[in-house]
Amino acid sequence: ARDAAAAATDRSAVLGDILCPRDDGARTETRWDVFLDPSDDACAAVVDALLRGPVGDAFEELCGGPAAPLREYSAVVAAPGAPPQPIHADTAWTDAPVLFTCFVALQDVEPEHGPTRFLPNTATAESHAGLDGVLAAADPLAAADEYFRGRVSQLACLDVGDATLYDSRLHHAGGPCFSNEERVLFYLTFGHVAHESPAAPTSIAPRVAARSLTIGDFR
């Protein structure tokens, strides 16, 4: 799965929309989203091990049952020189959860690989309003310094095979990649059975989305 993701660096139908340039101003892209296919044996082995255990139980509980629809099935690659992402949530604030995402480390993720930084307890209306205020401020840098000062964050340094599971409304960001090797994370997302929003962004190959898979199909 890692080799397939790392090899797909050209712009094509297999790539998502998180491409970004190097942090040194070069035009070379250093962060991309690679659509994967559940029928691939390597990917299927990862997902089978993941969803037949506690992570699958958590997904079902959080998403309202085995009918939860598959919304993302991809890998995110950060190449050497990838800049940090801005702090963001994957979906806008809603009173009820809409998506839950699991990242799986396909290698040991050390600090120099640019691990994801999560801000606990930010899947709230107050936190979303606060970050919106930072972005709308006359001096966003000063506003960000004030807003984030003293806030707790968790850096997701992972061993190969480790996983993180989070609510799409939670604030987080990929870090800068100072390593000489790529950082590759497999991820999949399921929507909530009752609360999913049609406007929620997803990263999935159209041919996979057309299968209308649910978490129950993987367990």
C-alpha cells in the first residue's frame, strides 16, 4: 500500500486535492493525496486487520452502526520539504458529527516526518468560531499567536501499524517534513449514518465511491 501511494506522484484521476508546493518556493509538489482501491490485496489486508479489531468497533459506535458509508479510502504522502499545513478542520462546524477518519502509519512516523498535530477538545462551536475569528482578523498572525498561546496539542508520532481516529470537526494539521524520506499515511473515513452532510468533502476514487460500500462490508 505504501509503495502504491508513493509511486503515484503524477497529476491524474488517482490524486486528490491536497497538492501543495515546497516550502522553499520551488514548484515541486510535496504533499499529495492518492486514491486507493479496496480490491487491492495490500490495501485489503491493512483494512481487514484494522476494522476487525477495536478500531472497527469504534467506527461503528461513532458512526451509528454498520451501515455507515465509506467516504474516503486513500493515502496522504508528504515528501521531503513539505511545509506545514495550517490548522484546520476537515468539515465546517455542525452540531452533530458527520465524518470520522482513521490514519494508519505505513512506516514509523518520527518528528522529522511531519506528524499530524491534533488540538484536543476543538470539535466545538466555540473553537470553530475562535479559529474563524483568527482568519478574519486584520492581523491574522498576531491573532493566531494570541489564540493558540497555551493551547494543548498532541503530536501523532506513530510506530508502523499505529492508528489515530478523529472527528472531522477536530482542529489538526500535518507538520513540516524535514526527513529525507516521504511520510505515508493510509486513511479511511466513514460518514455518520444519520448526520452526514452531502457537502462534506471526501477523497475517494469515483469507481470506489460508486460501489456504495459501508463499514459492514469490511467486517
